[in-house]
Amino acid sequence: MDMINQRSASRGADSILEIRGLHTSFFTSACEIPAVRGVDIAVRRGECLGVVGESGSGKSVTFLSALRLLASTGRIKRGEIIYGGHDLTKASASRLREVRGGEIAMIFQDPMSSLNPLMTIGAQIGEMIRAHGRSMNKNAVDARTLELLSTVLIPEPEKRLRQYPHEFSGGMRQRAMIAMALACKPSLLIADEPTTALDVSIQDQILKLLRRLQTDTGMSIVFITHDLGAVAELCTRVVVMYAGLVMEESPIEPLFDAPLHPYTRGLLASIPGLSQDRSRRLIPIPGSPPDMSAAPDGCPFAPRCEHARNICLSNPPALTPIVSDGQPDRLCRCWLYAPDAPRNPLNGGFLSKAAQGVES
Amino acid sequence: MTAPLLSVENLAQHFRVRGSGRAESRSVVRAVDGVTFTLDEGRTFGLVGESGCGKSTCARSILRIYTPTSGRITLDGEDITHMSQDALPPIRRKMQMIFQDPYASLNPRMTVRDLIAEPLRAHRPDMSRAEADDAVFEMLEKVGLTREHSGRYPHEFSGGQRQRVGVARALILRPKLVVCDEPISALDVSIQAQIVNLLRDFQEKLGLAYLFIAHDLSMVRYMSDTISVMYLGKLVESSPADDLYARPLHPYTRGLLASIPAGHPRLARLRTESGLSGDIPSPIDPPSGCAFRTRCPHAMARCAEAAPPLTEVGGGHRAACYLINP
């Protein structure tokens, strides 16, 4: 019941960050690599949005673009990033400095390369607090630092804040990064693969911490990952990306019960669950993700898709609303769901399978 | 009953730590400390545990990349524990390794043909260039690549294709034992199942034995016949694969299993067992007695005194904990 209320409430709720028609490319001396090719994502206030995709799907680049943190070889070609009623692509450098870290914080996969090895953890968190214009004296900064370390459940915070990053374990470093991210009470936290480099036991601890922080502070979270299992633990809504495009967008449970896009279905089917029959072969997705320096014209997943038809290879399908099992709020980019697209016999078979859901 | 292909008895691999500034008695890391198991031909032995638990070191000692501190390793009836470097090459033909990162483990300046033929050049000087090429082409097709790929360099391949090259390199000598150290964790999710299926097909066709190391517990269960759980250099539980997941006995195993994402949002909300708290302690200064006691919800006074022995509880299921062995 709670879930249903939350969902219907969030549908009408306003967005905290809206990415509209984003195109981002990287340029080498030889060619242009379109990493993000027209992405629309709205992050709703107070939600935890999972952004799932493989390496090269554009999931990180989308949100690095949103914060204008692209490397010098990357450029936003088109699109708007609406935050607080204004377009961040047109924002001044000083406005961007306010937003980054202050209102929207970001944490990354490898905390070791995001932390300064020559500064103590306490000094780095203190720097963050002071950088955002809070005129606080040293004692107040120290007190806030201690409070932050306790919030992220770092044991013995008084001792820890005088230590250097190399004295921290991987999980503790990620906690310290989260503490830094929380320093200015951001309203949106973008977590880019925060648990990928960690052991499953530590991943579990970090996911629990993020869940608790979200409940306590009400901030919105964007959780970028390749791991659908981690998404199921944390998120209420999911965006699945492939080759620089959003392929599917759905509330969390329907996505796992009845994934719409053949790519999502393939991903869920290829992961052995703990109840997987060991004598049965896994069902992999054939082939490899496309080379983005020669991005395909039609649906980028078509070469790997068992349902591909002629139209898929020539015309890219649009991201369209789908009502499946009475579940609203779902979008899918696939010709299978276009009533006016030429049908073939595979179509009916696929839809009935999708309705049954995927057992994994 | 035939002898097992690989038998590891009380294997210990200690490393001296220099310049740690600690007392002499503490400057030894007991990376592997008394590991015992056997592996039959055509079977898979899974080794799981958090990073730093010693699972990769254990595999490397077995491959004799290190010389073990003590214990005994028997491969195919031969004691290889202290075999000299000169005597090892014929042994290494029988055991090969598939590495985690196909981006780092393939020389970028070598063509795929040379990469796959390299083990042949080292171990089969009797083979002519043409014979080696034929073997390479045959191997390429078996791992799902083609002859046309042989002149290309690693950077021209995707991660999954590179790992296929890694598999081909390991299998070209027709080994009996293959150590797979996290063979899929660097690959994209959509590719992992391809490589896992490839490994299983080879096992079926060639009767290979795998020592399979991974941190993905669902994948280890899917691949392995027997699984051992390792913590700070020691096996804390060992069991036939299904039994371990159905009836985990050691609190560490239970915590690890409870940490795995449930795989479905509804199951995630229903989860009751809590995962593990804290981090793995430093192997330079491990806790006395049972090394897990500092994170164990059931720790008792005697856990600090002596490490509990690995005790059989029936059906080949063994665990090292005073809870099951009072």
C-alpha cells in the first residue's frame, strides 16, 4: 500500500533535475564519438532513481554532463539541464560552483582517486564545508566534520578524522566520500557506481547507509550502476541505458516482474540467481555492445536482439509510454510495442513471454 | 577410487613484511594458513571470500608462482610443493590460469595469433610454426572467434572477445587444471554469461578441472561442485555447492550470503538476515583464536583462545566454528 501511494504521489511530483534531449560527444583528432544521443531523464524529488547500463552506455556521461564535469574532449552538443528553473548548460561558472557539491553532490566508483592522499580525511571534509561559503570558525567546522563522520557510521570518528586516505579501507573511504558529499546538505546525490569496487559485504553496508540517509534527509539519489541486483535493493524507479539512449524506464517492481525491452529481459535472464538450476546453461545476450565511433542508424540493440526485424535496422524506435499489466509510468524504446509497425510472427510469442515475467 | 587430480594439504604461504616498523613477531603476513582440499578431474572447486582473504594467493601457490612456506601440493600424483624451477615447466603444461582483467593480461603489442601461440612456443618446441598456427586457428574457433581475428591486436577487440583470447591461451596446452581468478568480474554483465557458458562447455568436452575464484557468490554457486569459504588465510567452511547455500553453518558464510542482493525488489524488502558489519582485519595483525570473532554476532570467550578446527558435520559439509562443534 505504501509503495502504491508513494508511486502515485511521485508521478505528479515535480522534478528536481530534468535532462532534456541531451546529446554529448567526445572528440578525438580522428572522429566524433557520440556518447549520449538524445537522453531525457527527469529525477523526481525524493526518489532514488537507478540508472543501469554497461560500460559505454552513456550513463555516467549523462550525469557528468548534467554537472558540466566533462573532460576537455567532451562537449554537450544539444539539450537542456533544468535545475531550479534554470538551464545549467547556460549557467555561469560561479553558479555552477554553487550547484556542484553544494546543491548536487556526486560520489564516484574509486574513492581512492577522488580523495587527496596528502590531506587528512578531516581536512578534506572541512575544506568542503568551508568552500561553500558557510562562514564557520574552526571549532564549528571540526564539530560538523565529526558529526558527518558519525552520520556515515565511521567508528572512532575523533581518531579517524586525523588519518589519511591510505589508512582507510575501501569501504571506509567510500563512507568518507559520502560524508564529504553530505557536507553541504545537498538535495540531490549522484552516486556513480559507488559500490562496484567493493566486496559484496561492504556493498551491502554502503547500500544500507544510502537507504538510511535518504529516509533521514529526504534527498533525491541517482544511483548509476551496471548491477541490477544493487538497483533492486535501493531504487524505486529505473532507467535502462544502452548505446547512449534510454531503452526503458519503469518503476522498480514491474521492471523485474515483466521487463519490456529485449535488452532488459536479456540482462535479467543472463544473471544466475541463487535458485538457478546448475545443470541448465545460462542464456547470454549474443554479441557485444556497439562501437560508438560508428553508432548504428536503427535500434542499437538490433544486432543482438532475437526479435529484430528489418525496421529495427533502419529506423530508430522512439521512447514511448507502454501500459502493461495496468502498470502506468512505463516507457520503452522498441518496435515490438508500436501498434502500427509491421508485425511478424515472433511478436505475439514475445509479448506472452513478457507477460509471464522472467524467471531468473 | 582414483586419486584426486589436485590435493592440497595444510598449505601455508607466509610473506615477510619489511619496513612495517612493527615487532619482529608480527612482521609476517600469513596470507594462506593451513588450507586443505582436493579437486577431482572434471570438477570445479569454488573459492570465495572478501578481498584480502588469501584466495588469489592460495591459487598462485598452487600454480607454484610462489614457493609454499609449508604444506603439500600434489598434482596428478606428483608432489610439486618444492619442485625446482627447472622441473616445473612440464607441470605447468598441466595447469594454466585465466586472469581477471583481459585488458591488462594481454600484451598489447602482440597479435592474437602470437598471444595464443606463446604457450606453445614455451612448452612445445617440437611444434613447427605451421603446426602451431593450425593449433591456434582451431583454438580460435573453439572459443568463438575466427581465423580472421588472428592477425589483430588486443585493442581491436571488445572485453568479451579479449577474455575469449585469454581462455584460448590457457587451454591451448590442453591442461588438466585451470585456475580461473575472477574470470568474469571485469566483463560487462551482458557478456559474463557468454564466458561462463564457454568455460562450462570446455569442462564438459575436455574434462577440465577448475579452481574457480570469484566474489560473485551466485556465479560461484552456478559454476562449482564444491565451495570453500576463506577468511584471513583459513577455510572456515567447505561444502558441496547446493548444501552451502541451503544450510550455511559458519556465521561468516551466513553473513556473506545475507549480503548478496536479493535479485528482486520484493525479496529485498523481505530480507531479515543482516549482512556483515565492519571490515576484514589487517592480515598483519589478525585477531587471536578465530579470526572472524571481531565481526561475529555469536563470539564467545573461547573464540579468542584458539581457532576452532574445520569439523565434518556430514555429507562432506565442514565448518570451523564452536557453534557447531561445542
